[in-house]
Amino acid sequence: MTLACFNNGISPAAEQDAESIEFFERKIRPVLVERCYECHSSDADLVQGGLRVDDPQAMLRGGDSGSAIAPGQPAASLLLAALRYDGMEMPPDEPLPDDVIRDFERWIASGAAMPDPLPTDAPQTETVDESEVDWERARQFWAFQPPALHHPHEIAGHDDAGSSWAANKLDRFVFARLSQHGLSPNPPASKRIWLRRVSFDLTGLPPTIEDVKAFQADTSPHAKFRVVDRLLASPQHGERWARIWLDVARFAEDQAHIVGNNDSLTYPNAYLYRDWVIHALASDMPYDAFVRDQLAADLLHPDAPERHVALGFLGLGPKYYRRNAPEVMADEWEDRIDTVSRGLLGLTVACARCHDHKYDPVPTADYYALAGVFASTEMFNRPLDESVETNGAQAKKPQDAVHIVREGKPQDLKVMIRGDAKRLGETVPRGFLTVLQPPETDPSTAGGFDNGSGRAALADAIADPSNPLTARVIVNRVWHQLMGAPIVATPSNFGSLGGRPSHPLLLDDLAVRFMNAGWSLKWLQREIVLSAAYGQSSEIDPAKFETDPDNTWRWRMPRRRLTLEAYRDAILSASGRLDATLGGRSIDPQQTSSGRRTVYSEVSRLDLSPMLARFDFPDPNAHSPGRHETTTPLQKLFLLNSPFLIHQASMLADRIQLAGTTDSQRIAFAWRLLYGRAPSDDERELAKRYVADGSQERWNGLAQTLLISNEMFMLD
């Protein structure tokens, strides 16, 4: 019994390439420009050593000493050796800081991605002077056009035959695209498979034996509707969907660097923000309000301090030592901009810290207009209650505080030339992204950015229905979670280097209807899971597979692997040890005594739980657009040897043995409990032979085998 390698995440090539290039633009290119281009670029009077570092092919060819980089092999890369002053010394005047060298190591290890020449349809933003950007042309790019309602008839080759298959409007868009490519949808999944799929998708938990029986017995046309309404109303719904948002928000409870016992930069009460997210999603808080509160709850609701914990979205971000040093604060502002822009807008704005964005219409001035908002905001350890000892208005100890932000001294920032905090250019007023403002609008005066820090204005600008990105981005994220792959293959990059939508009219139509439905995430989830497209089987038809091997046009539902959270929770549910208590402090997911859901796991930037790290939990140091899946020997060894899994298997074995008076009854119960079905004749006979001696060891072994099987770990 092994883990199968199935991808239910973002399109691996598209998203990883976009992420790698975004990392290059933020961390590598600025260093090359500042420290290397003078001697090693096409603009150099004499290219030293024959090496150019301003072109990917030239980097691979190398210079007089050979190739400069070996993608994926830092140890074999001469460039890295030179930066470390190992045999060669580059730059010759002084070595780069250790953290910068680590960035180069990470870049090379991940494949040393460098962007190709600018795409022909990309907005033109080469100039440093934003007044010369062709904003009219820039706004013609698909992502900057306002979404609108559409009709499937707009798709060439639309076939009305889809009306009989479609369960709702989105299906007609899907069917039209299938018809365009000579494809037809798969048959519906069985009721058992659909119920397991939708239960995990909406609550992160498997259906119970009773749930399966009730659904199988319900033959009315409203059976699925009743199931979906029950699951959406379940308290567990918020727990399942909170983890998706916590990935976006790079939620964590400490820092990547802690000196000795210094806990001043930790967040012992970060769980309060997590609990807020769970409650907000469970109560179906409108998404626009959900966004606004996380950016400016203290300004929008000054008399409702219980809502201010939402500011953990900003307040729980990375903090660094030597606070208030200009270069340190610049790094923190970059984190806030990156999280907000990629997470909420699907734009890599942080790439414009050192130079105008190479591919999207985001000049450096726009970056510093946003940075000024965060520079006018300060981290704040708000006392938990009146008994807490304070220093000024802040709690002295992080253990006594809610970790949020508050207004600081309003300030406009000077442009940091090439990202260098010591080389300052012109002052930029606080404001929003020019490309997302109506034409002829001055971003610095629009929307009240000169009022305090400008956070309230930023919240309004992002959550405004006229913003062309906000609704599209969250609709794409929800679609991704429910349908196994996003419409835009790069969920946090809707820019020129990101993917183009596979179903653009569907994405826009859903985005508009989502806003018209009061920005209700539950409305959106209901719309998707009740569609015929979602209800298809995952079986692979060879002819369809030959036409569309990547399932771009949605002729089937993809077979997906459960996240670690869903898998661990399913194990707890099966063993009868699941603790359904909502909220509370973090737990160690590896502890055998803990039955809390995995969403409550402690998340450390410094020392991430090995269980989480082993099963593809995202790096909490930065925003994560989705899970990248791996299949490794360590995962399999964990499944075989983990004390947690062995303990839960023994609990499950006890439960199975109490479920019947004969081995056949017990085995049938085990299959119904874990898989929602009866065992096949072969499975039943094999299991009976295995436990024939009646020993506890054999029952434990059977239970563990069932828990680590592919069927337990996969969603059809």
C-alpha cells in the first residue's frame, strides 16, 4: 500500500515557473544589476572574463572559466563559488551578505529560472518614468478589464445539447468548451463517490456510515441539495476552509530567526487570528468585508475591538531584529506588499521594489506608494485584557498580547533606488496601483490615502466591486480547491507571466455573480459542487485523454490526493479519537494524545513540525498560492512507523472488533467506515485470513494497512 503520485494542485510547470521568475525578479536581478552589470552585461565597456549575467543563455554558456551556473546544482555552479569567495572573489570590492548568497543558492537549486524576452502581448513598462507608461494599452490586458456577465452562446461552437447535461449555468460554459474541442463530459460519479468527495471538499472530513446510508436511501431530486446545505452549515466547514486562507496569509506563530531565548518576536496568541478566520468563514462573512477587516478593522470598526483580531493578517507577518533600521523595515514592507498583492490581487507587485516591473504595469513609484501605507503602520501587541502589564500602550510580554497592527506616524516614502535603503530618490505619496484606478485618476489623492496610514483607503480599493482582480482571484482559488485545478493556472499571478484562463468567460461570469450574491463564499461553493462538471466521474477515457491529457477542458473530475490536514483528520475520525472542539491554542499534530483537527497545528517559521513538512505543508515564511505535492520514501516510512499512526491504528482496531460478533461483520464495518463501501469478495477473504488467529497484533496490522492505503488517501 503506497501513496500514488496524483496532482490536485496548481499546474506544476506554470505556477512553479511563475514563482521562480518572481523570486528572480525580487531577489536576484536587483543584485546582479547593482553589483555585477557594470562588468558583466551587454552595456559594459569590456565584458570581464567573457561572462555576461544579463541573459539566461549567456549565463549558461559562461565565460573564460566555463558555465556560470548549473541549474539545480548549487555545488557545481561557479557563480555561487565566486560569491562565496571560494577560488574566485565576486564582487571583488566586498562579499555579498550571507542572506543574499543564500538567495542565490536557493535560486540555483530551484532551477535558476530567468525570464525570456518580454511577451509580445505584455503591457509595456520598461521606462522608469511612469508618466510614459501607455496606461490605456496596459488596461487592455485581460486581467485589468472589468469582469462582466456572459452567456455560453458567446463561445464559438456552442452546442445547445449541453442544456440537458447542465445542472446550472457554469456547466453550460464547460460544455461549450468541451464541444469546441470535440469532447463530451464523463458520466456522473456514483452517489458514494460524490458524497465522499463533497464531504471532504466542504468540511475536510469523510462522511459517516450513517451519512452514506441516508444519502443512498434519498432518491429525491433534492438529495444533493440537502447534503450540500448540511455540510455548508456544519461548524467543520470553517475549519476546512480556514486552512486555505491561512496559506494565503502565510500564518505562523514565530519567526524564522530567534536568538537564544528571546521570545519578543513570537506570537503566542496567534491562534486568536486563526479562530477569527474559522468563525468568519463558518458564518459566511461577505468576502469584501472579510478582506476589509483584515486590512483595517481598527479604522472601520473602532468601537468593535473584538473585530480587530482580524488584523493578524498583517500583524503576524515576519518581523526582524534590528527593527527600525531602514533596510530591515524595507524588508518587512516588502513582505506586506507581497502578501497583499499576490494574495488578494494576484499581482507580483513586490517585483517593483528595485525597478519598474519588467512585465506588468507596476512602476517602482506604485510600489513605494503602497509601501508608504505600511510604513505608516506599526506592529502592535495589544493587551489581552486590563490586567496585563504594559509599556506605553503595548503589552510587555507577547504571551499577554493580541498581535495586530495600528496606525503609526503617517509618512510618504522616497523611492529606494534599486531597492537600496541608503540611496533615495523622489518622495512618492501614499496611494494605490495606477493600473487599477480609473483613467485620469491620481492614485495618491483618490480614496483618502492621505487620511492616516491609508489602510482604510487600501481596504476600500481592494474590496471595491470595480476592482477587476479581487473577485476573479478568490473565485479562481475556490474553483481550484473544489475542481482540482484552477481556471488560471497561476492563482497568485494574473499578470503577463501568469497563465491565461482556460475558461475566461466562465471565470468572469462567476466573479460577477459572486459579487451580486453578496460576496458569499458559500454561495460560490454551492454553485460549484452542485454542478454537473463537479459531479463527473474521475475515470479516464483513453480517447478523451489523447485529446486532452491535462483535462484542461474539464471532461472529468481529477483524482486528487488529500492534504495532510484532511488525511490526518480522516484517521482521527476513523479511530473515533476526533475532538470536535472548535478553536483554541495550537497542538503538536504528532502527539498521540491529541485528537484536535490538524488546522490547529502549531505553525513555526523556525522549526516546522516534521509531520507537516513531510507532507508538503507550505513554507509559512511567505504567501503560498497552493500546495505542491511530492511522493517520497520518508512519507511511506512515516506511515509505517509513526507513533501517531500506530496509536490511531490500535484505536481503530479496537473499534472494529467491537462492531460485530464475527470477523466478516467486523471487516465489513471497517470498509464501510473508511471507504464508504462493502469489501469485495477478495478483500474480505484476504482480510479474514490475515486476522484468523484473532491476535490483537493482526487486527492492529489490518487497521494500519487500511489507514495507509491509496483509497484512504485519495479522492475519486
